[in-house]
Amino acid sequence: MDWFAEWFNTPYYHILYKNRDDREAQEFISYLLKYLSISTDKKILDLACGKGRHSIFLNKLGYDVTGVDLASQSIKEAKLFENDRLKFHVGDMRNPNFPNSFSVVFNLFTSFGYFSDEEDNYRVYKSVYEQIRENGIFVMDFMNASLVENDLIPKEDKIVDGITFHLERKVENDFVIKDITFSDQGKDYHYQERVKGFKLNYFKKLGEKVGFTLTDVFGDYQLNEFNESKSPRLILIFKK
């Protein structure tokens, strides 16, 4: 089983990352919507939506949103928030689950770069292209791999809900790898996250390959200019 299919579907993934900043995420979405002038009659796909925190916020702002994620347990929880204009589905981002259905596709919080087979990255972009309508927008929010690699913390412990998570990080074959070990109720666990450290030029070429045009690049959630040595994020805006 792929690491992401296993790890993202465990309760421990959500425990470890339970303190993510929802305020920052909502601020980012608000900046994006204003900058891109996305009206509420536009249908949005939140690709790799997790438990749906971005989708739910978008829906509260009046948007018709579909969230898709591979982790069935995350989708099960997200479905508790469904309504007529908010739906969640279990699905693989490599597959065009809803052809020609959306004006905007979001792929947020480094929900890419997981695959060991390069062809799978192309399949993701191709599936997004096929699900987006003409003149539609694709927003990808990825880590700034250069900064992550330079500032890597090799070892760190985090205590969350009484569980001590031991985190070890390294870069290997261009993958940023995080090993996660911990014990709970007398049982030992080990999971691993692997994200390929793709840079700006890679995404530009991948987008062009499927037919996208890269129109904007930002470096943080306030949509400031991207600086490879300083920016915390790599945020790409593509147009079909």
C-alpha cells in the first residue's frame, strides 16, 4: 500500500496535525478569492480535501464545492458537513472523476509530490485539466522545497493528546522524508511521509505539457511575490 493511502487514513495522522492553523487557511482562501475574482456561481473542486476544512469554509462563503480525497475515513467525517452545495467523495486525484465540471480546482497544503512514479504526477495534472472548464483556474499550494531542504530539522519530538511522536527528517533522492514513530496503548507504530521536492520550473513544464498556462506565482498565504530562498510556500495559478 502507498504510504499516503495508509497514513492519511489513520486517526494518528489527524492527532499529530490537529493544531493546524484554520485561521491562516481561511485567510489564504479569502485572499485567493478576492485576487482571482471568483464569483459564487462558480463550481469549485477541492482536490485532496482531507476532512474538508477548506471546502467547508468555501461553502460557508456561498460556493458550490465538491471535495475529493483518497482517505475514506477523512471523507466519512467530512460528509457530516454536507448540504445541497457541499459534497464529498472518496477518489484518486490521478483520475478525472468529474469531467468538465468545475471553474476552479484547488490543490492545497502540499497535497502533491507523493508518487514514486513520475507518470502519476502527469496523470494528476491531466485529470485536473479534464475536470476544469474552458478558461478555468487551477491553484496549487505547494511547499517551497528549497527552503524546506535548507531549514530541515533532523529530529523532533511532539507530544499530542498524550502521545509522543518522534519525527526524523531527511532528504533522499530529492524526496523530503519524515519518519514518524510512536507508541500507543502498548503498541509501536511507524509511518513515513515522502514528498518530492519539486521546484517552480518543474510545475511550469508539467502544466504546459497538459495545456495549462502559468499566470501567477506567489510565495505565501498573503500572496506576496515568490522568493526561492525566503518564501514559505510556492503557490501557482494556472489557467486553461
